Amino acid sequence: MINKRLLVKNLLAHNDENSFYDKKRFIAIGEKEGKAKFLKHVCALANSNPKNNSFIVIGVEDEDNRIVGVDFFDDSKIQNLVNAYLDNPPIISYENIPFPHLPEGKVVGLVTIKSNGKVCALRKNIWKYYGGAVFFREGSISLPKAFDIELKDINSKAVATIEQHARNNIELTLDAVMNFINNRHADLTSNYKVFKEQFVVCWAGNKKKVNNKTYYSRVDIELINEQVKLFYSALDEITITYDEHSFSTLEYVQLGLGSQQNYFPLEQMIITFSDNGKYTINSELLFEPPQYDKKTLHHVFNTNNSLLQKLEKGISLTKADQTDLTHLPATYLICYLNGFEEAKEQMEHARPLLKAANERIYGSLKESLRILRKVRYN
């Protein structure tokens, strides 16, 4: 079993970016330019490594390899994005890797790309890249190639060595369990479960019971063996169930207008463990967005827009404005889910304004954008 944190360290120690490894400070696949650049690099790495894995490490400063981290990203549908835009798409996974020195909620993103052995190409136009374009890695740069297109296996031995050096052991696993429970989450209810005598899942959160059902908030879940963060949310609530073969979570999101708040099932994740040392993760979106009267939502939407204008102009907010501001991320989300397409642009516009005005509301905005991203990909 590969310890993904060790893998990231070994990749960063492997001099600089090369034909099987790229690093990014962040990716912005919610924007057209960011999505296009991400697809270009995936395409290039897949074509440059037809027989082995290739990787993109996210959350690292380019100049000095300093690990600064990015927000937890739990989009299980990233394969859908790759399938939609690439011919002969590789198998791709995005994993969140915790590092002890990073703030709560920050991780390093690890994208693993496995070619299907055929030439990967853009299927359709996106941003300034044309459909049919083929990219390869030349050193640390992803470049288009229009002739002499041939897949060559040149990195298998190097990648195999790096992955071998990242193999897990009992000491690393035990140290990680103790650190998770005793240090990182000493103030929360913590637990762990061993599956198939090989896999250790740890989880922590604020625990409460409602109608004989246990819910967790401020939830953190990790697959310890591989040092992969499976779930993190500072706001939403989840239920956890498990048996001898699987571990599952059901995430709920709180939405509503004013005091009329309800919890809606968002997504179910099931990890199934096998006796052969492998596991699978399946996610299913269960979300049915609440529907509201369009006239009411027009009023809410205009109120939110007015609040953003006041923040832009530095106008002091009244007490009523402050209350409305706390609901702004969720109400913009409700507007979008009820057909107000421009609410997405307003949420992106609100990012710097809320980050400067109120860190807690900014956190709520990021959660709302995370939900929106899940819904859009599905």
C-alpha cells in the first residue's frame, strides 16, 4: 500500500517538474481558463507516460517547493470532466493529502493519471485550445504536437522506484492513528475501524443524537494507510455507518430562507474493502434542491446584489444587512438551484469581498460553491 504523503515528498524531492510529474500552486477548474490548462496537463502527462502513473501535486510553491496547501477538494466526478473533454481519456483520481504543519482544512492535492495506452487528445475546443490537439511533456512544459506522434515508455523505472520508496509500514500507520486521535482532534469525538486486517479508517467530529440517529459535524475522515483525507467539512453534517466490509457516509446540507432551515441529503460515499488488499470508492449524488417562489427569490437575489455593492463601496452595513450577509452564500446557492444562472457569477464575484469582510461567511461561501460544483458536474 502506498503512503500518499510519502509519495508527495518523494515527488517533490525528485528535482523539478519533469515528464511524469507537475506541480501547481492551485488549479481553478471552475473557470474556463483553469479547466483548459488542467486538461492540457492531464493530456500531456498521459501521452508522455503510457505505461506508468504520472502525477500533479497541488498546493506547492513553484520557486522553492514549499508546501502551502489548498482547500479540501472532494469532487468525485473529476473523471466526468476528463471524459467529456478528452478522447482516449486516462483514468484520473484526485486525493487530498494531509500534512501536519498545514492549517485545519488545508491539504495537498494529488492528481494521479493512468494512461489507457492510446494517444489522448482534446475532443472539443476549450479556451484557446482547439479540438483534436495532442499534448506531450517536454521537460517541465506541456506542449502541443502535430507530427511524429508516438507514445514512448521512458519513465516506468523511475516512477516504480518512487512508488516503492513510498510503501507503508506498521510504524507509520500506528503513528498516524495516534496523531489523528491524540493531537489533531483531541477536542472532538474520535474513532477508528480496521477493515480486512489491512485498512484503517479514522474519523472525528462533534457528535450529537437526534431521534436515535447519530450525526457528526466538523467532520474529518482519513484512510490512514494511504494518508488520504476522504472527507472534510467545517459546516455540513453527516451520518456514518460501517460493517466488516465497507464504510459509508451520508452528507447533509442545511438550506432555507430565513428561519425556515432544513437538512437535505447531498451525497453518499461508500468505501468497499476487498480481501486482496484493494478498495473502491463510489459516490452518489442524492441532492434534490428545494424549490421556492420566483418572486421571493428575485427579492432575495436583489438584496444580495445590493449587499455586495455596499461592500465594494465600503458602505457600513446595518444590523439587518449583517444578518442578510450571513445568509448570502446559501441564498445565492438557492437562487442558482432555482434557475438564476447569474447567481454563480455573483458568488465568484463575492469571494474577495467576503474574504476581506468576514472569514466565517467566506467559509460558508466556499461550502456553497463546493455544493454547486457537485451539482453541476452531475
